Amino acid sequence: MSDPLAEGGVARAIRLKLEAAFAPEHLVVVDESRLHAGHAGAREGGESHFRVEIVSSAFAGLTRLDRQRRINDALAEELAGPVHALSLSARAPGE
């Protein structure tokens, strides 16, 4: 069985872009594609469905929707291409 935390090219791109955009205190990027095999949007070889947990002071004072919009802007290329689904938990420190 493959390691769901092993980082492929898309996961690496997500991590690097989020680090550059938000300087997070905590960041976890998990490829959950294996859970969606055979479903719509699932790609051969995975890297289509991700879960991201991020804690950054850049999110302080922002609504949940504004946080998601900023993340979507940072990951626009991935969301327009290989990423079919992105589950987000975006918090400010102390939340």
C-alpha cells in the first residue's frame, strides 16, 4: 500500500505555493485520491483530490470564505488542471 502522505509532483507544487504565499506555521498536504478511485474527476495515478490543513497569521481577521479565496488564487494553476477536489482547513494561529 502506498503512503498517503508521500509527496508527488502536484502535492509538492501545492505545498511550495502555499509556503510562499502564506508562510504557514503549520501545513499538511495529503493526497486523498486513493479514496476517490473510480469516481468522477479521479485521475489515473492519483494526485486529483487533496486535503490541506494550514495555519497562518495571514488569515487573521479574514472570513473562512476570504481564506479559501486566497488559497484558491494561490493554487489557480493546479485547480485549473490536475486538482479535481480540494478540502481546506485554513486557520489563524490560536484558532
